[in-house]
Amino acid sequence: METSPIDIFDLLLTPFYILIVFIIAGNYYRLNFNKRKKEHYRYFLPALACKIFGGICLCLIYTYYYTEGGDVTNYYFTSCTYINVLLNGDFARFFDLFSLTAIDTMRDINSMGSYGYIYFSLSDTYAFFTVLLTVPFCLLACKSFVATTVLLSSASFIGLWKLYEVFIKHFPELKKGFAIAIFFVPSVFFWGSGILKDTYALSSIGFYTYAFYNFLILKDRRFKYLLLLLLSSIMILFIKPYIFFALAPGSIIWNYFYKLRTISNPLLRTLSLPLILLFAGGVVIGSLHFFGQYLGEYSLDNVLVKAVKTQQDLIRSQYGANSYNIGEFAPTLAGITSKIPAAINMALFRPFIWDARNPVMLISGLENLFMLGFSLYILFKVKTTVLVKSLFGHPLLIFSFLFALFFAFSVGLTTANYGALVRLKIPCIPFYLNSLFILYHLNKEYFKSR
């Protein structure tokens, strides 16, 4: 089996791909910043550079620090195996691998070893879908590990940029704060830039938000937005389905709150609010039940049982100091609901600095310290009236805040240790920080108006 994914080939080929990416990006930047005078494009090239830097750092970490390998190298080596089958001219077997159900074909490849090896459980459809998405990047990069990462991080950057533009359209004054939250948080551009499910998921969330905003909020019924909305939803469902059900409540409320603004009668507008909330919750729970047979471990019943098993598993000594405990609970909706504050706190603000056991976790601890401090500042600084008016007056803020909290709750509840938590929670960080920046801005505007 392969040992190190980085060789002299990477050192020679990667600079060429970086140059090509920045030539294309530079032309796009000049078109929008210089000619179209879009001020927020001043962050375009630095954000792209940060994204590529994060992906390269992840390559180095998984090559020289996690010497026994991990998901990043496993996705890469499995993608190379697929390409080897293709280059050998075995087209029937290659396309059979794309069916995601070709278990016999995968077993044959592993038994031969001449093409390489399949590094995942044959029942892990989420991992194999990620491999299938990685194959085109790996093929285009001539099977270079680092060059594949450069191409993937560059392509996934587009989804985040679209997300950034949605927030910019609502609050152009906050372009710097939004850029920090979406592009320059270390754990986000580190864990969200390599050959991981998290990279595809994070980018898909950006595309989903952009398409949802244009197609359903602005009612721009062009086919490209509908197609993008469908494709990004499918990507999320095939990679990390629980993310879709974290997006759903906020999306529904976002859409209907825009419609509420057209109701002139204040009483009718107020009475409509609880109905919308009940409808959103009903859609999510109903969808979880309806699609339960397709969600596997992420169906509603399995999630409840999995959450309890994970929690009970934490008391076992072999997990060591990296595990955390939010207390016991029953596998029921009431039991799960009782852990909402503890789970959200765990996902947003842990690990603390003193929980860190390695440099990567230390950086996350510093981030969490900033988010905790910023959250407390907002809590004490923002007036209650401003908070209520902001939430009900800005549907994008509600969507952003709900997704961040709902996602943080699900991850904090079901993740077993800090190492996994640091990586899995990254989708909620940009939305949570954006929500804080918006609240801070609206509070300033409130005092100016007075």
C-alpha cells in the first residue's frame, strides 16, 4: 500500500497549478473590482490565497504529522485507485465503481492490489460519494496530492464567495466582518479546504444559500438558480444529510418572513409568526420520518439512539482527555431537548485553551475564546429591543442564526471528542459570527438614530 502521498512530482507540479488558478482569478478580480467597481472584491484574492494555503497545510499535516494516515489521504489514494482503473482501459469496471453499489467490483480491486486499494468500508456510501467527487480533480491534477487539493480548494471557494455576496447584498457596510467570518477563521479555511467531506459540504451550503436567496426570496426564476439549488441540496444529502435538516428550518422561516413583511396589518403579522414556526418544525420532523429509510444512521430514530450511545461511550477510559461529557439523557425528544444549552455551548465554545492537546486544537481554542468573548460582548452590549427588532426585521439574520444554533446543537450532541468536534463544527462558525457582526452593526445604527 502507499506510504507518503507527497513526492517530488508534487513539488514540481503544484506551483504550475497555483499560477494557473491565480491567472484566472486575477482576471476575474480585475473585471469586478477595477471595471465594475465592486468594493468587496478587494478580499477576493486574499481569501482565495488563504483557502489554498489552508488546503496545502492540511496536506502537510496529514503527511508528516498524522503519519498513519486519515480521511484526507484515504480519499486521495482511493481516487487514485479509480483513476488507475480508468487509465488501464477497464472502462466497464470504472463506470461500475460510480454506481456506489458495486461492492463486488470494489472487492475484486482490493484483492488484486494492482490498481491500488479501496480505503473505506464498502457500506460507507457517504465516503464513496466524496471519492467520486474527488476523482475529476485528481485526474485533472495528474494524480498529484497537493495539486488535487489546490484545484479542489479553489473550486470550493466559489461556493463560499457566493455565500459572502448574499450577506453583502443585505449589509454592504459589513464586508470586512463577513470576510473575516467566512474566509479567514483558521479552523474553517484549514478543515474546509482539503480532500474531506467538510470541504464539499461547506461549499454546497454556500451554493444552496445563494440559489435559495435568488430563486425563492428574490423570485428570480431563472433555470440556473433552480438547478444550483437542486444540485447543492443533493450534494449535501449525499455527503452529510444532517446538514440539510439543519438548513431547512431557517430556510423556511427566511422565505416566509420575507412574505410577512408584505402584510400591512401588525396583528395579522404577529399571529402568523407562531404558525410559521410550527410549520417549519413540522416540515423538518415530517421529512426526517418520511425519508428515514434513505437516511440510514441519520434518520430521526437512529439519531436519538446514536446520540445516547455516543454519550454513554464517553465514559470509557480509552477515549482519554479528548472526550467531553454533557451529562446523561434519554433517547427521546424531551431528553434530547434538555441538552440544547449544553450541546450548543460545547460546539460553539469548546475546546477551551486548556483542553488543547495539540497545536491544531490550540488554534481552535484561541478561536473559541474570541467567539466566547464576542458573544458575551454582544449579549451585554445589544439592547433587548434591538435584538428582538433585528431578529424579526431581518430574515437573513434569522436564517443565519437558526442554522448556526441548530447545527451547533446537533454536532455538540452527537460528537464524541474534541478532535472530531473541531472539524465537524466548521459550517456553523461563519453563520454564527456573521450573526454577531449583524447584531453589533444594528445596535450601533439604533444608537445613532437616537
